[in-house]
Amino acid sequence: MELRSVAALIEASRKMPIWEAILCSDLEEDTPEQRAASLEKMQMLWQVMQDSAAGYDGSQRSLSGLSGGDGEKYTQMLSSGKMMCGTYLNDAIATALKVSECNACMKRIVAAPTAGSCGVIPAVLIPYRKEYPDTPEEEMLHALYVTGGFGNIIAERASVSGAEAGCQAEIGAASAMAAAALVYLRGGSPEACGNACAMALKNLLGLVCDPVAGLVEVPCVKRNVVGVVNAISCANMALAGIVSRIPPDEVIDAMAEVGSSISVDLRETARGGLAATPTGKRIAAERAE
């Protein structure tokens, strides 16, 4: 993608919708054929996201036994009437658990932007379509272009790899991408999309990557939930006209700087953080036997 900054994306969006600015930047040539091919691929990704949630099996467990069933527990508890917050938020939390557990159980998911953060974007978009069923299918695809555009800028200016920059680069990036997409879907401006992205990324700045036993399960699955709740709250703030006092590109650059300063023990090596707790070490030892 030619766009290398949120500022450039916002400027390009003055002439066309933000999703189209991202699409045009991504195409080698803006021809009907290339547009059709890009939209077809986006449709396929959207379908895989929906399938990963719809095909969830609450009885299935990961090979390690660390993951599985939590999405079903959450869904069942919803019917009790004891859960706080509204339907959309709770459906989003349940979906984040389900898609993340599908990843842990080696099912097909969309890395968005990574496998470890695969639950965030589906969790805000799939329940959104249920909450607002009149939303055209093409608008959901346009929202995915928005996620991809912001994700690409984060990847170019910083990283989306936990091994490079900690979990802030995975869950943080996914949350920022999702927040921008939600603002777009609710009719927010490109500037508001940028503010949502910045606020979501700021909130998770410095988040470490410390997978227990080196598996993308603990604490990864539940961090997807945090990414979802963060995205929704930041989208709402941006829609209310609340702005990030630090511009989006500067936030992304700060994330890159923070990522480079994080200890290597906290960058997907499973040598620090939760992985280094007594229980974390015990789980790793049991896995090695």
C-alpha cells in the first residue's frame, strides 16, 4: 500500500471514501478487474471470519488442554440475565473468545493482523451486523478495507509482530484497526477513524508478549477480549468528538520505540511475564514431558 501515514490516508480521503482511498492505494492499477479481484478476496476473508465464529465447538479443547469451552460458558451465562452491559458488547466478548479458541484448536481463522489477535476484528464486526442487520454486505467489506489500511500503516511504521514489539503490536494493532472500522461503520469522519485508532493503541501501549509454554493460548485468548472492549470504547469516544491529543502517526511511532525497548524476555520468547510465573513454568515443564 502506498499510503505510509494516517495523515496521508486522511488527506486522500478528502477526495473519496476512506475505504476507497485504501483500496486505490493497494491496487497496482485501478482497473475494474483489479477492483473486482480485491473485493472478491475481501469477501472470502469476511466469510472465513464468519465461519470461524459460526463453526465454534464448545466441547473442543486445544491439544495442550489450556483452551476451549470459554466461549460456550460466556454464551450460556448471557441467558441468565446476570451479565452486565448491552447485547452488542457481550456478543462481541463471546465472539472474541470463540474465534481465539478456534485458533488454539487449529481451526481456520483470519490472521488479523496475526493469529494471536485473530479474535478482535471478527468480534466487533460479526456482532455489529447482528446488531444492525440493515447494514449492506458491501459496507462490511468496506470496513475490512479500513482495518487493513490502518493495519498496514501500523505494520509499516512500527510492527504487528509480538516477537518484534510485544503484544501491543498484535492485540494493540488489532484493537486500533477494529476501532477505526467501527467509527467508519457508524458514519464517523476519517479524522475520527484516526483518533479511534490512536486512542486504542495508546491504551495498550507497552503490552508485553508472554505466552505460557510458548503457546498462543494463555494469556492470548483473553487479551483478545480486552482488545475488543478497548476498540468499542475508543470508537464511541471518537464518535463523540473526543480526540487523541497525540496524533495517530506519533502514537504509532511511539509504539515502535516502546517495542524496541521491551526486554526480549517479554517479546514472545516465553521467558518472562506470565510465562515465568511458577504456574507458567509448571505448565511449560508438563508440556515438555
